[in-house]
Amino acid sequence: MFERNGCTIFSGVNFHLDEGELLLLQGINGCGKSTLLRILTSLMRPHQGFVSSYGVNIHTDRYKYLRNITFIGHQLALKSALSPLDNLCWAASSSKDRQYVFQAMDEMGLSAVSRLPCYRLSAGQLKRVALTRLFLSDAKLWLLDEPFAALDFSGVSIIEKLIERHLSQNGSVLMTSHQDLSLSNIRKIDMSIWCR
């Protein structure tokens, strides 16, 4: 259960996510989709209940859990004075070198803006920079809050292919979206079943 200002936002939430599975959270604006994702990242705690990963409460060994997730939310976590390249090199896992970051940026269509400060980029370009972190992540679980917002058709296509590749490698994705997706094997949950 989660409450805000004494009002229950949602309760009775119970679901699982298997390896290689895509779970799409749907629902009206304000029903708690982003809040649930923040709970799953351990940024927030539910007022009742708990989140478990492989049968263990995520707060038991929070850092072990966090090493295995990548979260991209509405706040893109980019330093505006830094270039996309600098932001991504800083965010890349230790197993990825600078050349790998360049390749990932190229796949995302960011080569031409790789050295500009992020404050000079459009909303769609900034979203592409943030989503490039998926290429650079070794995490098995991706938590994506409206990943297609601000993207053009080619950006959506790139991310859909990246998600498909992640799923084929036994990764898991839990995401929110109001857009129609061309991804296969999507399990959908309508948050309204838990909203008060």
C-alpha cells in the first residue's frame, strides 16, 4: 500500500516478473505508475508490504539489488553542462570503454551531438542520451518510466529493438507507457485494479 497526504494511492499490489519478460504498467495519469516504479527502485518505501527480488526483500541487501537494475524515469539524470559523451562515460559500467560508449551513441543517432553540452539538445535528444545508458548497463532488470515520451519514430524503433535484445538475453523490463508498442509478448497490468 502507498499513501500520499493521508490518501491511499494504491493497495493490494502483487505481481511477479520473470527473466526474459516485459511487463507494461498502464493506467490513467496520477494512478501511481511512476510511484510504483520509484518503490521498485527503493527510492521510496511502501507504507505496507515489501518488494522482493529472487525471494529476498530488496532492502535486506539494497546495494546488491541496485547493482542489478537500471532505472530511467522522468528526470533524466543528466548534467546539463556536460556533453552526452561525458554524461555517458560517467554512467557506463566499468566493463564498458570509451569506444563502446561511442558505438552506443552512434546506434542511438547521437554522434553529431556527442560533444555539445546537454543544455543545447532538444527534449528528444536528451531522452536518447538517457536511454543510451541501457546499452551501457549490465543490469538484468530495466525499470523504464515512459521511455518513448519525446522520441520520434526512429527513436522508438531503436528502443524497441534494444528491449527485444535485452529480453532475448534473459533480461527483464518493467515499464510504463501510454503509447501503442510493436513489441511482442507484452504482459500488461492495468494499475486501476489497485487504485483507490
